[in-house]
Amino acid sequence: MPELTLRERSVKGHRGPRLLPLDVPQEGAERLLPAERLRGDAPGLPEISEPAVVRHFVNLSVLNHHIDKAIYPLGSCTMKYNPKLNDEMAQLPGLQAIHPFQSEELSQGALAVIWELHQWLTAIMGMPAITTQPAAGAQCELTAILMTRAYHVAHGNPREEVIVPDSAHGTNPSTVNQVGYRAVTVPSGPDGCVDLNALKQEVSGKTAALMLTNPNTLGIFERQVGEIARIVHEAGALLYLDGANLNAMVGLASPGAMGFDFAHINLHKTFSTPHGGGGPGGGVLCVREDLAPYLPTPVLERSGDRYSWNYDRPRSIGRVHSYYGNFGMLVRALCYVKSLGTTGLAEVSREAILNANYLKARLTEAYAPSHEGYCMHEFVLSASRQKARGVRAVDIAKRILDFGMHAPTTYFPLIVDEALMIEPTETETKASLDAFAEVLLTIDRETREDPERVKRAPTQTPVRRLDEARAARKLTLTWRDLEAERGDA
Amino acid sequence: MSFVGRSEAERREMLQRIGAPSLEALWAAIPPEFRVRGSLPVDAPLAEYEIARRFAQWAESNADANHYACFLGAGVYDHFIPAALRSLLSRSEFATAYTPYQPEVSQGTLQSIFEYQSMICELTGMEVANASMYDGATACAEAAHLAIGATGRRIVLVSEGVHPHYREVVRTYAAAGSFEVRDVPLERGATAVPALKRLLTPEVAAFLWAQPNFEGIVEDGLALTEATHAAGAYSIASADPVALAVLQPPGKDGADIVVGEGQPLGVPMGYGGPLVGFFSVRKSDVRRLPGRLAGVTVDLDGRRGFVLTLQTREQHIRRERATSNICTNQGLMALANTVHMALLGAQGMREVALQSMEKAHYLARRAAQVPGVSLANGEAPYFREFVLRLPGPAAGFLRAAEKRRILAGVPLERFDRARSQEILVAATEKRTREEMDRYVETLAEWARRPAKAKVEEAACRS
């Protein structure tokens, strides 16, 4: 039986938590506002008691897979353990029940948290200037490409194109387009890295920037990054690091040393803030010194023991968020780096790389890797052998769900046939990796012995395979749509 | 501290299986000159209790709404958040899942998004809502972007009654050259309809207005939308979801897009983040919608289930032709909105709105009786927020109030230097009569101070 909707649970007259009675003389909405500005009917919200609401959401919640349950190896999403202390610190009333417009004198603790996080992150990235205003990675991209435009305009010509490798995340070309540039794709070579010759052909005086994910989405370190930086800079363009895969570099390699002019961080990936079923994320953008004037307004400054926001930023691209970004995520990230410290941070990437390579080594007997050799923190398998047996990557992904584990990212990057992109992260134990490997090897056996079983999967999940085409054809997006469909409305 | 569970023996065994001579061999691809030499210039790890001690010190040096009576608003409000909401939101099943890419093991998240979309539409009077945007400001910017795409026109008019920061964000997004922004002035706190009509040329794609607006004033949404439609442009409302429990929803006024900030619905003020933007449209624009969207379908056995739908609008499929570059959104905050509306229900939501409005009016009237103090927007109808004009620099009064543990208002000088004697004051259902009477008392005491003293007190603040 599927879980009812809130509307289906609603019983007229039921109530949740109550307010105190009004303690000032009541005037009534009709006296305070013109009648035509009041809504005629009450909003169609449900009427449910508190215990029933709690049961509703608890029953919904247990239908989810989540990182506290089992491995969640979504490639490029960095589904690592989210330490509980982080949440506890972010929920301290003095860090949560505070208003963005209370005076700076009464917000020094909040500003100190942001300041200290900035010190840690700039040290980790090897880059001097920073903003934590963007809400997520894609907004960091937008911020950086807007800054790129401002930079080039200041140098006399906004330029026309931004280059993205064919293995890039969809956010890259989408961002480029949103900022009014043309996205130019460069192919990857046989080694999975950017094809330098192709890049040289594309880079010109029209090039505003190159957006590079390093390690790339194949889990391969772009070892020519120094040369790429030289080519891009010689053309007067800027080099952006999409930090989606930063978990492979924390404490191990320095984006600043590689010549990146911009580098973004997803706090919800590398710095362990919870993914929240889709968000909030936490966006951090680090930049080279001479790009700092273009950073979003305001920027945090320190003078002696006092912190303050600087709004006097004539060359800034302006604001990208209502206030100062996802502050609660900044608190969590600071808590995380302080927990890890020098030694713990150094462990993150090393153990993440070890885990990925171990899993890759265990799986390549059955699945074709996109590329041979060691990987960084993630790797891509192709289900091409299984496809020959009539089973596709999507079937394998669905079958994994039957074993209580989450599937890898599928069909990405686009340049690998039947891609399964696997990122275990450093917080999985060897036992957990072994269990996941056993599941994938079992499924491979099934593709030979009983392929129908894989194609029928999942059968052990709260619902079986869902008809996505029907959802798109017959849009049912609200309770009202549902009722109209059933003919109740 | 470490969150890695690994023994030396396991590490050896793993390397052996990989066939690697050493751990370092695994990252030989990173040229040595790009590696971190030695250790990072950061601190040593701390134990949990030491971290807790340091964060407690930072927390204690902030003024929080448990220790101060908070009359600050301007987009973020100190409304009541039920304990059951906090409990549900802290569940790992919701907090540590990600975007529901595998719907068979994400029905909890997907159905919650569907309920969220439904309730946002009930509030706004619209037909389709997405799964959330970053915040109210970016929702406005994306709405402008949608209207540009839909109309093929290049100008977006923005009322000066829209939150100044939202206006800044819209300008930031517009700076890419995809559209131009023009301001529509206010008159006695509300958008000036004659000025709007003058500015509504055939190149105008959309008019963005706020309900209630930044100064707390309830706009005539019908008049604004009718004028906008007469010019063939999109009417975009940025609405306060609490107000929508009692106000005519912009959707009923005919608005084409209704967006807004969801923070007042169960999200902590959090120093301004994480927030959550809502975004709702008519069905005719569903294919232009940015972000995630959940829909109903059936599984192989014919059981009802939920999936992300119309994903071909999105960046991971459509790449440079996507409706927006948004990927990660504010899912958990949208869930907070959902649980909040479920807990309070139709009645509770209405009560929160009505009590906030009554209290704001109680405070405004008493404050305006203090000699020298007045309501800047006169008789214009307002919801739970209003602008007070003071007999002296606002900074001095705010400081005097802080000493009495009152956060008395947002100084409008932040946004307009000419408005140094005005503050924006909000009241929610949480404010008590005692707090409001203390507020007025503090205001009266300060107002009685000699003009010279007021100026000096204000100066020593900055």
C-alpha cells in the first residue's frame, strides 16, 4: 500500500501544534486590510494532528536510501559520512536563531566562524581570495563566469567562448550559456584526458575561460594541467576548476599550484555537509588575488579582533544570494575541518583514492573499466560486456538496489558506453567495499545465468521500476492534478 | 579525529589486491610540483568536546532570538518552528540522502517534493511548483530569465518594493547581457501604477513586484497585473508565504509566475542561510521551469509512485540548452516547509498570519503615538512589517534598544543613505505584548533625549 498523501490523510477539524491566544486587542483582518486584498477561501492545506504528521513523514523517510544506512557510491557526488557533531554545532541557538540583519557588533561569533573557515579553505586550496556566498556548486560556476566576463570587459573585450571538455558535468555548458557565452566542447583523448592538440586548436582570442574538472569525471587526474594552464593563460583566458572531484585532492594536491584562477568547492561533497535529499549545498569560490575585486558583495574583512562586511566594492559583480550564503553549511564545514585537522585532512584524499582503486581492482574481472591503470577517488566501468548479454547499465543499477545498496551514477560521463561511475569515498570500510563488490560480481553472474532476474529488478524495494515516460506524458504534479485525474474534482 | 575506519593490515591487503607497491604509487599521475609539501598550514585535530567548547563561545557572542526580542524582518522572520519539525528534519533518511536519482529507493524524498509542490500551489494560487530554488532572490532572477525566454523581449521592470538584495541579485544575473533591468518607483510605500504604465513598453518581458513588498505594504496585485498584461508582459510576484494564508494569492490576481522566500515556513533564520526559494507557474510554462520537478506515475505492478519528471529541461540532460544551470537545490529546507505546513495546517497557518498582522499593527500604532515618531508610509495597508520614521538617527535608537535586549528593526540606511532616520520593523506571532510594550517604552525614552545627544549616540556606534 503506498503512503497516502497529506491531502488524503486530512480530516476536517484536526489540528497540529497550537499558538497561544492573541495577547493584544483583536482588530480583525477585515478592519486592517481592504476586503479585496484578502483571500476569499482558506488555502487548501491539510488538517492533520501532530502524531499523524510525524507518522506520515517517518513512514515516508524509511522508503529512502541514505548514507547512514549503506554505501551510496554515486560518482562525482561524494556521498561520505556526515559527522553528527557538525549538525549539533550548526543547531546551537547562537548560530541558528540569529538574523542576517542584526548588527555586526552582535554577530561577531558568526563572522568569526566564516572568517576561520575562509582561512582553512584558502590554505587547503592554495589560493588567496574567497567567497562563501554561492549556495551550491552550479552557482559558484555562475559567479566565476560572471567574474570572467567582468574581468575581460575590464580588459577591453568580454570575449565570446568558454571551453568545456566533453567529459564535463552538464552544469558547465549550462552556466556558460546562462552568462551569454558560447560553450565550445573539446574532446578527450584516448587516455581520458583533455586532448591537448584539440585544445590548442580551440583556444584563441575569443576564449574567455576553460572549465576543467580535475580529476575529471572518469576519475583520471589531468596530468597535463600545467600545460593546459599555460595554453589558456597565453591566450589571455582564465582557468576554472570545477571542484566536484576535490575529494581526490584535499591535503594531497594544491589547485593554486596547478595554475587555476578560480576553484570551487562543494561543501556538501568534500566537506561532509549533508546532501539533504537534493540540497542545501554549500558553495565556495576561491580565486587568484587579482580577481578578488570582482568577487560578490559583501566580502568579509578583519581588523584587529573585529570582523566586518565590506560593501564598498565598485568592481564586484554584485550579489548572488539574499544574504551571505548557506551559513549553516559553513558552520558544519568548519566543524569538520577542525575535527580532522592536518592529519585527518591528509587522510581524506589518500583513503578515498585507496578505496576507489581497491574497488576497481575487485570489479575489473567482471566489468570493463573505461580506462586501465590507477584511478583517483572514482572510476567508471562500462557495462558493455553485460550489454552483449542483453543487460544494460540501468538494469545493473536497479539490481544493486535489491541488495540494500545505492547504485553508482549511470550513463555519465556521456563519452563512456553504458557507464557506471563509482565513487566510494574514504568513509567506507573495507568490509563495506567487499560487500558492494560481491553484489556487483553476483549481478554479473546473474547476467550470464539468469539475465531476466536483473532486467526485472528491483523487486525488493518499496516500489518496483517506475514508468518515467508516463510521468512525463501525463503530468500529475500536485494533489489537485491527482484529484482531477481520479475525477474527484 | 578521523572518519576513516582502516587498519594497517587492511591497507596492506588492499594495496596487495590492487597490485600497487605503495599508497603513493596510486597518485603518481599528480606531478610532484602540484602536490602539497609536508602538511597543510592548518591546525591539529581537536576532540569533539574541545570543538563544542569553541563553537559554544562563538554562539554565545552572537545575539540570538532566545535572548533578544527580535523585531527584524526584511525577508527573514522569527516565526515559531514546531519541535516535531526539527525532529523529522534531523532524520538521516531525509538529511543524508541526495537528489532522488534512483526513485525506487527515494520515494520518501520524492513524495515529500510532490506534497511540497502541491502546498506551494495552494498558497500561491498557481498550477505547478518546482522542488525549490536557492532562495527568494535567485528565484526572482530565474523568473526574470524565464520571462525573457518566453516573450523574446529584453527588459525586466522591477518594483522598488522588491527586497533591495533581490533586486541586486536580479541585476547580477542580468549583467551577463541577457536582459536589462529598469526600476519602477514607489509612491507612499506601494508601487506607483502610473509610473509602471509609462515604463511598460513593448520591449518589456516582465514586471517583478513583491507581495507584501519590502516596506511591508500590501500591493494591489490585480491592478499591477492588469497593467502588465495590457503590455503583453509577464507579471512576476515575489510573495511572502505566511502572508498568503490571508492575502489574495498573486495567482488569483492573474500573476504568471509566483516566487518567494520559504524561510518563514519552518526554516531557522540561520544568519540568512540556508534559505529556500519557491517557484510556481502556470501549466503552459511547465517546460520552461528551472530545477527539479516530481510527478506521479505507477510501477510495474501498477502501484502509485513518484519520479523526477520533465528532466529534459535540466542541465544534466540538456546541457547548454537547459532552462537553468541549477543542480543541487535546497531540498531539506523545502522539506521543512512541507512539514511546517502539514503541522500547522490550514487553521494554524492562518492563525500565524493573523496574529503576526495583529501584533504588527498593535506595535505600529503605539510606536507612532510616541512624539516625533510616525509611520513612513502613512495609511497604506501593511501586513506584519512597517517603516517607522524616527526623530533622530536610527542608529542611536537601535543601540539603546539592544541594551534592553531588543533587536528593534533594520535600518533603511543600509539600502538608502537618505533614510538614516527610518527603520523597518516586523512582528511575528512569537512577539509578546510585554516585549512590544517594552519596545515602545524604550522608543519613548530615546525620543525624549535631546537632539544633540541622539546624534552623538548614533555616531559612537560606527
